[in-house]
Amino acid sequence: MSGLGQYTLFFFVSLMGLCIDVAIAWLVHTMAGVALPLAALIGFSVAAAFNYVQHARWTFSGSRRSLRGFTAYLALQTVAAGLRIALVAWFELVPALAPYPLITLIAATAVTFLVNFALSLTLIFRPARNEVTEQDNE
């Protein structure tokens, strides 16, 4: 699958992961008293595993998967997690956001989501060169 259908699946799988991510982070923070940056990392990690499995199964089912691709995906998620944790910690320093940890989580998640989406499409799940050529010839 390619084109709009693939992008739609990517969006919905990512949206499900995003819901899992924020829900777990919020619950770990509010119910277990875990610091917000660590709670964000826990939520993000669970969602990253969910997203990879679902993207590999549905969104990019026709693409070739490999250990190298999986490693690249995990590396991207590590960079994205670092970005998100840094944003959460930075947003906590903003006086207007400090009293609102859920808004802090959502803002950091939104930025990370956009970066992750763009890099996943361009670096991780892009079709091989011969697949692009074959699609262009159809």
C-alpha cells in the first residue's frame, strides 16, 4: 500500500500510540508519583514498541523489514524520546506551564510527534529505490 492509504494508516497507528503514550505517562505520574520526565519516558517507550509492531504489521506491510531497519527505528525513537524528555523538563521551567503538567505533556508530545512522523516517513519506512522506480512506471 502506498499514497494516501499508507499515510492514513500511519496517522491512525501513531494516534493510537499517542493515546497510549500520554495515558500511561499521566497515570504513572498522577497515581505512582513518578516525576513527569520519567513518566514521559515510560509512556513514550511503551508507545514506541506498540507503534513499531503496528506499523510493521499494517502501515508498511509491503515493505521489507530487517534488523537494520528495526535498529534504525529504535535509534529514531531514542532520539525522539530524548527530545521529548528535554522538552518536558524545559516546559516545566516555564511559569505559565508549571502548574499544568498535562498541558506540558501534550505540548512536548505534539512537537515530538511531528518530528517522529517526518523522520519515520523520510528515513525509516521509505521504499527502496527499485520500488520507487516501479511505482513511477505504473
